[in-house]
Amino acid sequence: MQLPQLTKSQFKTFFLLYAAHIDYDYSSPEETFIRERSSLEDYNSMYSLLNNHSEYSSLKIILDNKCHYLENNQEKECLYKEVIDLFKIDGEYSRPEKVFLDFLDKLMLTA
């Protein structure tokens, strides 16, 4: 299966959507947070892409696209901060969110 090559804005939106769904509880504040940081077109298309792929395929999309958009420390720090802010929106970090942050640390090291 051919996985899509995302634009930078699509990658960011897709990544935030993936992170928001990591605990299987996509809250209204999380949705608002992501919508405020993406265009309506990117949000809708990336939400559809996420919903039409398995968790494994979605992760593969992230891994296949990260080298294009996480090229320097500033980009990595910006995305990391946005994920932290996203997780803070609905209170405490859930266990899956904490595990995802460990994964994100490793992802940033290999980008």
C-alpha cells in the first residue's frame, strides 16, 4: 500500500490528531486546539486519513514523513511543545499519553 506524502501543514495536523487519539478519548478541547492550528481543509483531510487507516498505518505515515518536516531542533521543539500543550488541555496526562511522550522523545532523536 502506498502511503501518502504529506505537506508540512498536513503532517503537523495529522501528528496532532494521532497524538490526541492516543488515549482513545478525543475531547472537544483537543479538537478545538488542533482546528486552531490547521486549515479547515487540512483538518478534514487529515482526520479522514487517520480514520481510514489502522493505528499501525497511521504511525507508518508519521515515520515516513517525519524526515521531511523535523529537520532541525527548532521544528522538533515546536512540535514537542504543541503535543505537551495538547495533552494538558483535558487535565492530567493519561498513561497512553505518557507512553506516547516517551515515543516522541525517541522519534525526535532519530529525525
